[in-house]
Amino acid sequence: MDNKLLTCPFCGAEAKILHFSGAYRVIDSNYKCDVPLAERWYKSEQEAIEAWNRRVPDIVYCKDCKYGKPNAFQCGLVLCQNEFFRRYRLFDFNDYCSFGERKKSEPE
């Protein structure tokens, strides 16, 4: 397995790995990058690197993301459900992140 971190596919900046309390995440060294970071942490360094290296500039908006619950508190925002630490944050329907994953399409 390759542990090499690729540069950010959005701005080209170098990436670095963060380790905190047994969890790992990769961040962009360019704090001015247009793509906001997700609060997504992984159980292993390899998982974090693989997720980072798979990112492509195919933006997933909060309204289309499988981690978002639209209008969860009847406030017109999307509730983002982080998998690792179960932190919940509210976003606008048109916000996006580089770790978003599209909802599976419903069978017709």
C-alpha cells in the first residue's frame, strides 16, 4: 500500500496528516483553499491517506450527501452527521466538502 499523500486536487497544495486521540485525518496546507475541510476522521493513518488520495474535484453538496439530513430541526439547514466522532454541524443546502459522498439513488 502506498502511504504517499497526493497534493490537493483543488488547489495543488501539499497535504499533511493529523493524529489526535487515536484518529487520523489529512489536511490541506493551503488555508485559503476554496474547498472547506470536513470534520471526517479515520481509525487508521492508511484509511485517512486512501480517502484523501481518492478525492476528485467532483463536488458533493450537502443536499446530495449521504451524511446530511435536510431540515432536521425544521430550520432550513442540513444536519451533517460525522461518522467517527458523531459531531453534528449545520450547513446550508449548497455548502460542500471534499469528503462528501453522494446518496445512493432510490430504486424506481
